[in-house]
Amino acid sequence: MLNRVILIGRLTRDPELRYTPSGVAVTQFTLAVDRPFTNQQGMREADFLNIVTWRQLAETCANYLRKGRLTAVEGRIQVRNYDNNEGRRVYVTEIVADNVRFLESSGSTANRENPPAAQGRYGGSSGNTGRDPNQDPFFDDGKPIDISDDDLPF
């Protein structure tokens, strides 16, 4: 038998980190995963899946994942149930993750939502991008470099 799932999607909210009474870290978050087809209006629909992580992975997710970040999750589907305050049995389906990959750097989401304004070679009106041409070997951004044969070590 096999119970394995791999998902790629975006977080709908920041992860919630909690600790069990025995001190074990657990994090919950929701992942929005696009469906591979469009509906009758030509729009893509998404599934919103509950993800649970435990122990060190839970603390790592709580520290580094944020709403909107593209993330890959690998784990297993789990169905659990409990009786609510009204005495009704409630079933919960969730993915218990044992591997989470951050598919974007933390700045990528901010840049996607608020792309920087177009700037010239040295940045905005101040003329300073924070790059020092004396310290940055890639300052010329791939433009040809004039090197004489005397500068080569071979």
C-alpha cells in the first residue's frame, strides 16, 4: 500500500506554530494548489489543502515560510476525527508533511507583488545601488572586459 503526495502551491496565510503539552513543535498552514484545467468561465480553480509539520520541520516552516510563498510539500494524507462541542463527529483531512521545499527566496514574493521601478545603471536618482565598483567583480553586468595579454597568467 502507498500513501504519498507531492504538492506545489502558495501559502494562503503565515504558518501557525504551536507546541503540544509534551513540548513537541507542530505547525499548520494552508497551501493553495491550482487545478490543471480551467472552469467554464476560463478561470483556474484551486484546492486549499491543510498541511501539518512536526518537530524541527515545524519550527523551520514557522521561521521561514510566509503567506504567498511558493512551496513544495511531500508527505502523506491523514484523516482524523473528533467530537465537537455539539457532540457531532467532525472529520479532518490533512497532509502530514515530512519534506518541505522553499521554491522562492524570501524576497521573491515581495518583488513579485511590488516590483522595483525601472532604474538606470546606477539605480535611482541618488545614483547609488549599494554596489561598489571597486569591490564587486561583476559590476559591469557581463559587458566585455579589456584585458591585455600581459595580464594573463598563462
